[in-house]
Amino acid sequence: MKTLVAIFISLILSILSIEICAKQAKASVVGASETRLNMEQTRTDVALLKKAYETIHPGYTRYASENEMSQAWGQIVSHAQLTQGLSLGEFYLQVQRTLSLIRCDHTKANLSKTMEKQRETEAIYLPFRFTWLNDRAFVTVADKQGILKKFDEIIAIDGRDVQSMVEEVKEYIPYDGFTEWTRNSGVSESLEFKGGAIDHFGALLWDIKPEASLLIRRDDKTEETIIVTRVNFTDWNSLASTQYAPKHFKDAVSFKPIDKDIAYLKVDTFVNYREPVEPSDIYDPIFKQIQEQKFATLILDLRNNGGGSTEASSGLLANLISEKTKFKLDMRVNTLSFEEITPYLWTWDKRALDPYRFAFSKNEDSSYSLRSWFTDELDTIKPAKYAFTGKLIILTSNSNSSASTNLMSVIKSVRNATLVGDKTGGSAEGVTAGLLFTLTLPESKIRTRIPFFRFDNNVKSFVKGMGLLPDVAAPMTVEAFLAGQDPAYEAAINLVRQQL
């Protein structure tokens, strides 16, 4: 009898233990995002955000009005009043949505360090990679469970159709000026956020379960519902990406001859600050070979290049010009006085926290321009030893922004070059970037980015708020993608053949 009682008690305790563990598991999925900010905390952080951005950001009212931004900040506080505070996740989403109104790709909110750390262990990510193309989602890297196959189409996730999910998260994806289409590239994968928008923002918008129900369409057009187990960010990040493979400039440059007349150079990123190298060590051997083998045409593929470091992009420019050229004409800041905000700011160049005033000249609009002798950003670039001056074709995509769009804009202004592919993001006029402040909010610990400089590119003309349009349009289509074709590359080759 005692044995039966002991077994019964043990069984009850086991059930209770399972229930407690389940509740803990549920709580861990939600994590720090459920920490609530009261009204005073919300007001404190919003007031600092508003003050910091309207004081420092050199493009704060470039595309949005002062009134529009003030209303957006006020709406965060108003929403907190209605709900008697905000969870940390809700606050993060509302801050990011407000920052996206500035329409600057370098302006965004990062998770707090606590939330970011939890993403390493919480199973909130779909266990595969996909690409978002023409409002459709196709698997590019299958799950490790072997349930999905490459090119399977995802129709719905947990009962929501994918198109409506994308529309819901798009408002949180930043973009430059009027290049709204560039948000598509951040839907599935993003190096800036922890995962693409569906996973990164969806984890805070929707009730995420450890398992996801997927409605998929196979290549034989049959549809079926499957169940996959979600993974944490570490495991998601280990899936080989087809879209953002190289993270460092030193690994992002590849070259090959196509035939005796055509050479192909691919530069997937200009990011050269994590594992820096001397750009000339990368470029010189390539352009020496191009010169020695007397290639008449160079196809420069920048389609995966979202930008990065100045020295990597200006180093490439030096190999594509025949005369001394200015890359940038001006570097402006909005203010030199922000002492009350400084305690909450961090940046890699500490001089920006207390700017040397003599280094700047004041402009008529009350902004300040950095004097040319205080920076190599405004230097005149000399042609490199093996600079290529033959026929140049550049492959473009809507993933181009920041430094890659800057480079192409200047190239188009100083020499003949043909753009082939898709319209770009970024700003042909010049971006707000260069040096970024990280603002850490005292109550929520959310971290946001504030660009310090606004650049004027050396361009003959530009359309306000726009990047570049291709001379020869050759966007990727669903049919070409599924067939493994490359419309832009093929169009470039055909263009060369026709002109021979």
C-alpha cells in the first residue's frame, strides 16, 4: 500500500514538474521581451530618443517632417497610456517603426543585450533559409531534418499566409529615401537584425510556438502541411546562406576570366572593419592580371554588396578611373553640441563625442562641414597602378545601398559604365552614415543607431531619395530563379557579344 501511495505521489510530482517546466519553457521563449516599462520609464526613454535624433541625426527631416516625427514619438507614449505601460518587446517594435519613418537604412534599433542574448538560445527561428521574390517565398537552404527541399514554396506559416505576414513586418524594415522596394531583401535574411524580418520581428508580433505548421507547395504543384521544429539563432545562423555568404571584404572578392576578351569581378561586401585588410592587397593582383591579359571588358558584379567601409569602395574606384577623382564633396553634421546626450552614447571614434570645433566650418543652414584636411574621406583619389579603363558593365540589384550605391553613382558620373540588373537602394546624392553613434536608453536598455555625418557624393545629377536605375533592366524572375538562371549576368554577356 505504501508503495502504491509513494508511486502515486511521485507521479503527481512528475506531472507538476512537467507543467512547471512547460511554463518555464514558454516564459523563456517570450523572455525579456515581456518585461514591462511603466509610464515614467516609457516617457524617459522616448524623450531621450526624440532629443537625440532631432539634435544629432543629419537626415532627421530629410524625408519626414518635424511634425510627423513628433507625432510618431507622441504615439508611443499615448499607446503606453492606453495599455498602462509597454512590454519591452512592444516598446522595441514601436521605436523601430518610428525610426523607419526617417527613411535612412543606417537608422535602426537593436535589441537590448539581454534580449539579444536570449535569441542565442530561444527556439523562435524557422529552421531553414528562404528568399522573398515577387511576393513569394522559396526555400533556398533546406532544414536539417530533411523535411523541406530547395525551391519548396512556403504558402502559409501557422495558419497565416506569408504575404500578409510580410506586409505586417515590412513597416519595421528601414530603407533609404523612396526606395521602398529594398525592404524585400530584408524579409528573409538580414545581417543587421538577428535574422530576417519574419523571424526577428515576428517573434515579438505573433504567438510563436516551438513547432511551426507550414503549408508548402512542392515542385510538382502539390500542396501539403508539414510540421517543423524551430531553432535558436545560433542554429539558424549555422545554415549556409546563399544570399549573404561573405561577411568580410577579405573573403568577398572573386575573379575569373570568361573568355579572352571578358573578365568577371565579384565584390560581395565592402565591410572591412571586423577583419581588416589593405584593399590594395586584394585589388592589385586582380587588376594586374586584367591589364596583362588585355581584357577589353570587365563585368563588375556588386549585386550582393550592401556597402561597408570607405577604403574598400574607394580602393575599387581607384582601379576604375583614369584621372584624379573626388569620391565625396562634403561631410556635414547637424550639430557639435550634444553634451546632455553624451552619457548615453558610444562610438568607435571617441573624438566624435566631443567634436574639435576648429575641424568644422559652419554652413548657412547652421550645419557644420568637416574641413578636408581633417579627414581622408574627402581626399582626391588617384588612379591605381593597374587601373582598368576599358568597357565596364556593373551588375546591380535592390540589395545595393550605402557604399555600393555611392560607388556606382560616382563611377557613372566620371566615366562610361553600363548598369545591368535591377534598381538599387541607397542614395545617389549621398547617405547619412560614416560614423554611427549607439544610443543606449536608460530604462529599456534598447540600443539605437544614429548616423553623425551626411555625405555629398561627387555626382553630376541625382533624383532625391533614389538610388540608381539600370541602363539595361534584367531583374530576377521566379521562372529564372527556379530554373537556376541569372538574367542580369546573361544580359551583360549578350550586351558584350552584340557590341563585338
